[in-house]
Amino acid sequence: MSSNLLEEASKVIPNTAVLINLVSKRVRQLSNGQRPLVEIGPRMSNADIALQEIIEHKLVPEAADLSPNGA
């Protein structure tokens, strides 16, 4: 995972727990065959793709992701 991408994504979603949960969920989706919402470069991991999607505002947390107990 690129530290530059992580830093940029944390500017979009400053809550670390929400950011981690969103990236984890998206990595699972990408691993299961969903297509990326951004152009991917060589050697980009699924986590990098998820972070880039957040940076480009193509991936946003759902209301359930923002609640303190996740429900």
C-alpha cells in the first residue's frame, strides 16, 4: 500500500477506522472480481486501487460505515 495514497485518502476520510473499513471492504470486492472505478497503473495493489477511488471521490462511505457501532 502506497503511503502517498494513504495520506491523500486520509484527507478525504479523516476518520481512520472508517477509512480502514472502507478500504478493506473494497479490497474484498476487487478480489472477488469487481472492476476498478479508476484507471489502474502497473503494480497497483487492490488496496492502492481502493485508496485511489477514495481520493477521486468515486468511493464514499455508506451511512452504516459512519456510525460509531457500525450499525
